[in-house]
Amino acid sequence: MNTTSSLQQLYTERLAEFTRHLKEKKRSLFFLSMVRLVTFLLLILFIYLFWGNLALLGISLVLGISVFLFLLVKYQNLAVQKKQLEALISINQTELNVLAGDYKNLPTGKIYSNALHHYSEDIDLFGKNSFYQYLNRTSLKEGSDKLADLLTANQTLNIIEKQQAIAELSEKIDYRQEFSAKAKLVTTEVSNKSLLNWLENYTPFIPKIHLWLPRVFGGISILLLIAYFGGFISGYIPSGWFFVGLAITGSKLKKINLLGVYANESQKSFQQYYKLLALVEAQDFKADLLTELQEKLSSKNQKASEKLQQFSKIIDAFEQRNNMLFGVVGNGFLLWDLHYTYKLEKWISANSKEVKQWFAVLETLDAYHSLGNFAFNHPNYCFPSLNSTNQHILEVKNTVHPLINTATAITNSFTIAEEEFLIVTGANMAGKSTFLRTVSLLIVMANTGLPVRAESCNYKPIKLITSMRTSDSLADDSSYFFAELSRLKFLVEELKNNQYFIVLDEILKGTNSKDKAEGSEKFIEKLSKQKATGIIATHDLSLCKLAERYPHIHNYYFDAEIINDELSFDYTLKKGVCKNMNASFLLRKMNIIDQ
């Protein structure tokens, strides 16, 4: 059984299992709904039957309401489990779709496109049918942002640590999918950045006296009510006390209502985030990167998940005020709002600085789960072997772009030593640009810690910079040629500060052939003198003469042949200079020019 079939079988089995569990949950939910209905009807019946008997009526009400509330909580918990199963079904169906080559419904990451970035625009990192769209399985908005950051960081640090973390996560499919399913249940439309800003800048307004005032006030309320129902005092006394409670609460009502708005939005995140934190805390990670993240969730007294769950429960209790009847009675007799506002403010003062770190851990793991999922789905890919002392920047055997269908993929092998430059020529559509993007993406993947699509890969870490596609801007009043010159200027300036692997595709396209040839030659000479490493693809065969003058410049090409009046490509990189061009043939073949 081949790898794709094995993965398809695995995801199909998981899909079937979760679908079966979902059907069971739906049956349980229906049963609970019926039991709740019967309980409610029995409660009404008992009220009718025992209306004249205060003792039996009281017992019936207490038992009936208790059972009804128990069933309600049970139903709500099952409803959450149902939603999580639906998320797991969606997750596994997505994997089956991607294995079949269909990932068009996944987020494109277009919002991360940046024409000024070192390489992302040139190599189609973001957008429709992009590598990001193929890779991304994040469930949190901030996790998506983090994944984009990892791909565009252009850093060569800690690659081995990243590889170890990704390799470990690739084996934890149950954990990864459970995390994703729980994260998909976060429904807030308010960003974590806004929530963190609120927590970090929150100014308490409830004085410390409210630590004990609601308790004392509530205790007096209970005594007054007992005295009233016992016939010891007039009803005016507890009524007056009730309005005193409303007046005390009302003095802070405007600020409490504003707190309620933020608390409500926070709860939508926190009631799921504490479950995510608990899931992460329960893992037995081995990779250094993962254990370091996990350690950020631990403290001397209490786990991060327990602290966040505590906050979530306080918000739950605080939000009982939204029930109008309970809110009025609770504030009149118990100072409910003031009591739970004080508890909220106390928690915020004690923990607000840590929340940012907890969220950052979850966002980072959400991004790394996508990387681990990618490694799991591509067991035939290899993690690059790193060697900082190797004279070769890249030594790759049988590589191909990861988005090219396996059935049509043609692999290539190549070696590029440090300070070497390859000039790649070839006919139109022969594979030059695809090869450039293959090499560029391989470097990005290697720096991110991902396995690459190759039989083997020895790699000396290096940053990437490209100039492969440029567009003019009417809004900026800049021509295509000026935009390209600006890009090359940016490239040269960057080389002054860092070592980069340079990838160029047909530079100086905005000028005439002679001017272009002279300019391109001088530019490559400049890069060569700066001991730069990289590749340039060109149709200009005159550039190939540079290899005669500079021993570290080498010529390679992609060929095209005309066989039986049809154009044929083998998409194989060869040493030497291309001899066959195809523009005139294609013009005649398409009847654009005369035969």
C-alpha cells in the first residue's frame, strides 16, 4: 500500500469513528431533551397538585428545579462535545480533500501578501493555490498570523530545534486534532490583542471594602428575610434594605456595565482557552522547543489552565446579572455585581501580565501543529541535514516543488557551493521559473524547520532574497522598470549587512535587449565580486560568457525539442547553455504569424 493510500485509509477510519460518535451524541441529546420536557411538565403538575400544601410544594419545587438544572448542564456539556465531534469530522474530511489535491476552500493567506518582502510575493507563498493555503491548518486567527510569521521570518536560527518539534508533533495526531477541534469552538469576534490590551490597561474601581461588604450585606439580608417570614418584623424593613442594596450597586452601575461588555467577549475566548491550556499541559513533550513553551504555562501555585478556568467561572457567575429577575434580586439582597466585580478585578490584577504569555504559547503551538501535520502527511519528505561548516549551501538530490502533482512531477538534483552563482537558460515554458521557485521554497521550508520534497538535502543555513516578478504602480506613479531597479537596489543594500541566497528571474525586462544584456552582465559581475551565492534565470545567452571569466559562475539549462512538429519538454536541469528556443515556433504553431 502506498503512502497516499495509507493516509487516506487513516483519515477515512477516523472520519468514520467520529461520525459514529456524533450519531451517538445526537441520540443522547434527543433523549435528554425529552427527559427535560417530561421533568418540566411534571414540575407543573406537582405545582398544581400540591398548591395547597406548602411543604410538599416546596419539596417538589426544590427537587424538580434541581433535576431540571442538572439535565440542562448535562445537555450543555453534550452539546459542546457534539460541536467538537463536528469539528473533528471537518478536520479529517479536509485532510482527505487535500490528499486528493483539493485545498481551494482553505484560507489563502492573501492578507499576508507583501510585495516588499524579501521573497514571499515572488514564490507565491500566499494567495490562491499558494504554499500557505496548502500548509495552513490553524484554528485560531492569531495562530494563522503566527504561521505566516514563521514562513516570512527569514531566520536561520534554531533550525534543528524546530525540526525536532515538528517531527514530534507529526506523531501526535490525536493531540493535534483535539487541539484544533477545541480551538475551532472559540467564537469571539474580538481579537486577542484587544482582550490583552483591555486586561493590561484595566484600572480597578471597586474599593477593597467590597471584599467583605457584600458578604456582610448578604448575611444581614438572609437574617431579615428569615425574621420577616417568621413574623418577627414588618415587610417594610427587608423591602427598605432591598432598595439600599440597589442604591449601593447603582452607584457603580455604569462602570460595571462596561466591565460586563468586556467580560462577555473575554468569556467567549477563555471558556475554550483554558481547555486548550489543559490539553497542552497534559502532554509529555520531549523536544526542547515544545518543553520550553510548556514551561511557560507552569507556576509555583497553580497551572495556567486552572487560573484561566477560575476566571471563566467568575465571569459565568458575574453574567447571571443578565437574567433580569436574578439581577434585581441578587443586587438588592446580595450586592451580586459588586461582589463579582471585585473578584474579577482581583484576578485581573494578579494575572493579567501572564495571560499574554499563555496566549502566545497557544498561538505558537497552533502554528506548529500545521507544520507537524505537513510532516505527517509527507513521510517521504526529508529533513535537511545541517552543516554550518559545509562548503555547499545546497546539495539536493531529486527535488521537486511540493505543490506539483506526483503523477507529473520531474525531479532535479543540483549542488550550489558557497559563493557560486548559477546562470540558468532555457526556452519558454521549459521549467526555469518553476525551478527557481522550487529552490526558493526549499530554503524557506528548511529555515522554518519543515521537511523538504527531496530524496536527500544537505544544507548550510542561509537567508533568502529574490527578484522574480515586479509590477508597476499607477498609485505610486512608478514605472515597471523603476520598480525593478528599486528591487535590485534593495537587494544590493541587504547584501551589505547579511549573507543571502539570491534568486533572480530575467532581470531588467523593462529595457531594450542590448541595454538589458549589458546591465545584467554588470549586475551579475557585481554580485560575483561580492562573493554572492544564488541563481539567475535568463533568455539572454550572452550572460553565459561570464562563466568563462569567473570560475565560480556555472551554466545550466532546461531544454526543449521539436518532435513531429510538437514541442517537447523534459523539465530536467542540465549543465551547459540552452541551444533551442521556441518563441518563433509557438507563434507559428498558434497561427499568430505566417508559417
